[in-house]
Amino acid sequence: MEQTNEFTNTRESKKIAMKVSVTSIIVNIVLALLKILAGIFAKSGAMISDGVHSASDVFSTFIVIIGVNISSKKPDKDHQYGHERLECVASIILAIILAVAGLGIGLGGIEKILSRNYDEIGIPGALALIAAIISMGIKEWMYWFTRGAAKKINSGALMADAWHHRSDALSSVGAFIGIFGARMGFPILDPVASVVICIFIGKASFDIFKEAIDKLVDKSCDQETVEKIKNLINKQDGVLQIDEIRTRLFGAKIYIDVEIAADGLKTLNETHAIAEKVHDAIEREFAMVKHCMVHVNPISK
């Protein structure tokens, strides 16, 4: 038995993603300008690096917008299973952008540390500290705001953007520590903060990249979800046992192939009704399931 299940709220999900993305772009443009200017006037390399990170967020959010728009397109002749995996491609691009930005920040910090010209580094001004505190608060709020929307519409690209916000918040923490230490008489801590920021960004980009690749290579669902699906199937009248169940991630959705056993003496119509009950129950209870195929094997009681 084979039947396709599409989200009935695709338009609403797209609307939510667009609202979050536009908010993200506005916030990041303002923050990037604030931090870069604060870094220039306060002579803080860490704050300038943090500002560059925020600026990269603007570009990454445009990638999210493109990914969400393409992935929400209806299936067509050439893409009969839909376009959800293109959102994974957007996540991979985001991860690469994040990694490159982090590497640039880290290399800049290492270069200053190895130069040993600490006098040239200078003491950052108080303006850089204020900018770091403002950034920490706003970017942490943006993380939770974006994360909530990503979970609501089950969007991998939007979740990747949420982690981009979190990495920016963490980089601002690192910048604050470095700037504060430099103002206390340890100017080397400012470029050290840039290196720490690089590590945070690298970890976030790796996690985003790994999750996107898992969804592209048909990775199975987590075991907890599989067990919930099995329990639901076994509760359906007429199901004697589950012979086999296979799951695979398809972008933000799940495909399920299940073989159940039913009484071999039942008519074709009766076994078809059992399969249909299993199919409908799964797609009703698990909104992330895009497609479920149920095969019935006869068994003698």
C-alpha cells in the first residue's frame, strides 16, 4: 500500500520561516555595524572579529530563505518526492560559511599572538565591553526565538541559523572576556579571545554539517521514534506482528517502510483495510512523516 502525505500547513510554515529570517537579517545588520564600529573606535580586534561574524549571519540567513522557499515547492515531474532535501543543501552551505568565518577569525588572532607585538595590540576601550554585553543578550534571544520557530515547523535550515545565533552569542562572551582581560593589563587576551571564538564557531559548523549530511544519506530515525512507531502499529486491530520496519530521513521529513503480518485467511479487502489503518495511524500521529508504505504478509494463526 502506498500513499503520499503532505503537510497541510506548508504555507504557514513558510510564513513563519520568512518572518524569523527577516527579523534575523535586520538584527544582524544593526549588530554587525554596532560591533564593527565599537571595535574600531575602542581598538578591539576581538570586537571587530565578532562584528564580522554577525555580518556573515546576514548572508547565511539569505541562504536559509532560499532553502526554505525551494524545499517548500510542491513535487513536480522531475522531483516526484518533493524538494525537502534542498533545505539540507542550504544547511551545508551555512555550515561552510560558518566554518570559513570562524577560521578567518582564528587565524587573525593567532597571527597577533605569534607577532608578540603586544604593545601594538593596545588596550580596548570601554565601548567594546558595552557592545559585547548588548550582543550577548540580543543574540541569545535570537537563538531561542529562531530555535522555537525551527522546532515548530521542523526546519533544519532554520535550526542551523539558530545555532549560528548561538555561536555569535558565545563569540560575544569570548570577546567580552578578552576585552575585559586586556583592559585589566593583559592585552594578549584580546587576540586569544578571537581564537576561542573560532573554536566555538567551528564546533557549531561541524554539528550543522553532520546533521545535514545525515539527512541526505538516508540515515535512520532515532531509536526512540522507531519504538513509538512500533508501539502504534502493534495497537492496530488485525496486526499480528511486525516483520520489518525501515525508516529514513528525507530533509526534515521521514519515510517509513513497514511489513506487517495479518491472518492469511482474511480476504484481500480485509487485509487492505488493516494496512490502511496502520498507514493512517502513523501519518496522523507523526506529523514529520512524509510518506509511509505498508506491506502485508500472510500468516497462519
